[in-house]
Amino acid sequence: MDKKILHFTIGPVQGFINDARRLRDYWAGSFLLSLLSGHAMQAVTKAGGQVVFPQVENDPLFTALSERKGAPYIGSLPNRFMAVVSAEEAADIARRSTQAVNDAWAEICEAIWDAFFESVSSKSADGGSAAARIWQRQIQNFWSTAWVVGEAPNDGSDGAWLDLRKNWRTHFPDSIEDGDHCRLMGQYQELSGFHRIGGRRRQQAFWECVRAKLGQESLDVSPNEPLCAIASVKRLFPILVRQKGKIGSALPFCPGDGVLNIRNWPSTSYIAASPWLRGIDRSADGVEESLQNYAETAKNIFPSAAFSEWESPELLGLPYDRNSRFFRLDGHLLHEDAIPGTVKDFQKRTATVLDHRTSQKLQASLKELQGKIGNRPSEFYAILRMDGDSIGAALREEPDVIKAALADFTRDVAVAFDPGSQEAVAGVLVYAGGDDVLAVLPADEAIETAMKMREIYSASFAKFSKKSAQYTLSGSIIFAHFKRTPLSTALRQSSHYLDVVAKDQNGRNSLAIAVLKPGGVQSDWVCAFEAGGGLIKQLDEIAQLGLGVDGGAGLAGGFFHAVERKYGTLFKSGNSVDMKVLLSPLVTHQLRQQYGRNEAAKEIRELSEKICSIYSPLCGPSADQDPGVSFGGGQVIRFLNSDGTIASIANKRARHDD
């Protein structure tokens, strides 16, 4: 029987996934897209075709769909695939894949509508018909599929077929809709159909009815958070799964069953605070009692809303016992600055009137607890995004190697984040499929985890290819404030720093790091991975100097700022002279100003060399030019130092050594 090659893709990707206000939103979008791709692949295999990329044998999600085995909750299937199909039926099989996507999506959406909107839709605009009309319009027109069928060229050039096909568009994204817009996906109309001008109360009444059906004091949809149909599916999918377990043939298994309650993903505020939680010495005098007293105080104020982090301690590797309620407190209750907003939101959700001093009293109680512990939690978390370099070209050269290595990589990444595995990464894995990884981590885990992912990637390719060194990946780390930087902004920046900065500008095989503050990017730095092993060590050593460990004089917190303020203009002048020659004596001079001339010359020189290496990052193999001197690395170190994250790295390593 004659065979042909089928390339198939589903979109939009970034718009569906990255529009997220909570980590659970991002997970739901990522998982749903992977699930729909799995249904498209299933349609191929049911028609007698063979999916050749990605490697689906033993993939947990593909197996759960085909054999009704397991309960995977991590998306592991990419949104595009390649298959070998019958030449006579190729086009028909592609259409079946498209239909499989549409059918699964429709079944999931119908289940969510029936559970949460059917009985309240009469409260919507236009005599109760608006919600159903808006829902149908948005749901039916959202997904776009594209496919190409052709003879196998045997030179790998078919890898570019889909990119060429995308130039011939038959599906155009909807323009910005009329009416009041969704708080999650701003181009779409929210479901009630009412306008805030003249219809605010009726709009609020509609969403109050929706929230009333959710229980849990309506924590899942906040007040003043009207959603469109697509956003509602993402937000409510985890709730429906926990209620029903399965959703017909679209979801014939319960994601996370027996392992993780997917309704209770960790908040970014809790992830940010987890290094602080990990370092609490509960045996210290009065600490355990203070922990429980604070938890009891929070419970009395927020009877059932105080404890929302049911899965977080285990996912983040915290040493807790299930009787300790403090470690299940909502992440916002661990941060002084977040308490007033939490109190205000609770009063809106529950129509409860609290004493006007509630926030101040709770803040004072937390501050007292922090005093006993000795420090306060970080307010920053990290997004780690990693992606293989030039995988399309590599597939054309060694397709079997790439398929096997990436399948191995996906499995090993999942193991690395498994809370039950030894030395598990203390973070939350959101997606791992093909050559892509996205995880949300405490700030003190991010750089080390990036290096670990690179090691796993290299080891996977070494198992299947003698040329494994040519297979590299790039990554981005975004440090973001849990409250002041929207999650969607941080996610988009993580994509930008991976694709544009680490890959395009620095020539791939690179790690880009950025610190986001309320005004935007506060500092950034990028370096090729060849320097990565030394990078972690140097960041650790320099930051420890900043903390003044071992009784030594600390490196002043303003050191890096002073260097950039004094010499930054000089190194941006574009002078043709190799400006790096000037860097070492200038840094050495600044160090001597701080430490004085009595400090041993050898120690000053060694420290200067370490700092200069951070200021002189390396380019990847395909970079057009040397980046020269970059002061961003110093500012990143300053951020890590001031935030205390490097101190926890040092403490963690000390515990491992013991």
C-alpha cells in the first residue's frame, strides 16, 4: 500500500495558554491543548496510520487516551505531529483528526456549560439568550487546524511544510468583540452580555449566580472577574474534573487521580514563600506554637478560605506534617503586603463585614511570627521555560534519534519533578512534551533547575547518538513579583527571553535571565551554557560575599550599582578598542575602594576575575557578534542577594552535604 506523510497542527497556542491570571489557568490551557492534540493523533492510529513524531509509545497521555490507563496531569504531547498514512486515505485521515479535535473540544465545553451556566443563562442579557449565543460563537470559532499531505521527500524537507502552509491562511482570528471584555482574554466579550455602563448590577448578578454554583466561597471566580467562554473553560475545567472524574470520550480518565487534586494548584505567592517555609526551624523556642496560633487566627477570620494550599507543601518538597495547618495557609496570608487585599476580596465574596482593623491585626501577627523565625519570605517566584535548539533541522538529519531522545527527555523531566523521587526539584512542572519544558519555581531553585534540565537533555541524546554534543537547548528564567506583575506578563516575557534573547540574539545554547519589577524589566543577562557550571558557582560565591558569611566583611549591596553607574557609559560608547581589557582594572579599583588596600591582593584579584566573568557573558554557537560587556549580570546578582535566594541555595547545599 502506498504511503504518504501527514503533518498536522492545532492553534492558536500562545493566546490560549499564556492568557492566565493563575497558575491553574496556565496549566489548564496547556493540558487541554495537549489533550486535543492527543485526540488528533488517536484519529490517525484508529484509521491505520502511524504517528512517527513525537514518539507516542509509552507516552502517559497518549496511553491514557488509547488504553484508558493511568491518570496523567502533565501535558506531554505537542500541538503538532507527523504521521505516515495510507496515500488513498491521507486527506480523509487529516479531516478525521480535525473532527476529533472539534468533537473532544465540544464535549468538554458542553459539560462545562451544563454544569455551571445552563441553569443561570436566563440571567444574561437579551432576555436570557445572550450567554448561550456568546458561548456558541466563541467556542465554535476558536480552534484552527492545518495539515499538509505529500510524498515523503526522504531529505527532511517535509519538516517545513506546515510553516509554508501557514502562509496560506484559511482561518482568521476573531477581531476584538463588542461589549464588556473578559478579564482573562481581553479580546473576547464576557458571557453575561451586559454593559457595565447601565448594566453593572445585572452583570454582577449573573456572575454571582455562577459563583454560587462553585462553592468554596467562590474562590474560583473572583468578584469583578467576568470571563468569556474560552476563559471559563480554562478556569472551570479543573473543577468539573474533580466533580465528575471523567468527561465522556473526550477525557476518559481523571487527571491526577490519587496523586494531585488539580483544583488546588499552588499559588505564585506560596511558591515565592516556599524557601522561607522550608527554612523554618520548628524546634526553636516558641516557633511551633506561633505557627499554629497564626493559622488559628487566619481561620477565625476566613473560616474556610484560609487554607487553600492543599497540594503545595508536597509539590514543593516542604518538610511538613499533615497536622500542621500553617503550611496549608493561602499563600497571600504569608505576605504582609498581600493581607489587605485578601481581606477586601473576602468581604466582597462573602458579603461579610469585618472590623476595619482586621488587616492591621493580621499583619501585626504575621510580623511577630516573622520576628521569631528571624526573616521574612521572598515575594518573587521564577518561571523556567526551556526549548530544544533547531529541532526541525535535527529531525531532517536523524529523525529516529530525535524521537527517541525527546521521549526519554520528557520521561526524565517528569521524574525529576516527581515529589516521590529522590532529590526531586522543589517546583511545579506545568508542561513537559517533546523538547519543551515549563515550570514555576521558588527563586532559589531556578538557576540550578535550568542546569539540571540541560544535563537531562544532554544525557538523553547521549543515549541515542554519538553526536550528542550538537544537540543543545536554550532557556529563560523570569523572576517576577507574585502580586505586582501579572502572571500573563511574566509568561509572555519568558517566551520573549527564550525565543528572542537566548536563541536569536545570543545564538542558542544559552540561558537568559530577567528580573521583572512593576515598571517592567529591572535587569537582565544572557550567557551561553558553556559557562553555566561556573555561573552557578560564581553567583553563589559572590552572593555569599554580599551576605557577609563566615564573619567576613560583606560585599556592599551597592557595589554592582556603583560599577554600572560609574563605568556603564564608557562601555556603551561603541569604541572599537576591546573594552574588556579595561574591565578588570576598573572592577579591581572599585573593590579596593570598598575593602581598602589592606585586603590581600590575591583575594581581590580572584574576586575581580569572578565578577568580570559575569560581566563578560559568552555567546552561543550561532551568534552574529560578541555581546561585549554586560552589567546586567551584576544587577541580577544584586537582586538575588537582596531577595535572600542565594542564601537559601547555600543552606540547601549545606544540608545535602550533611
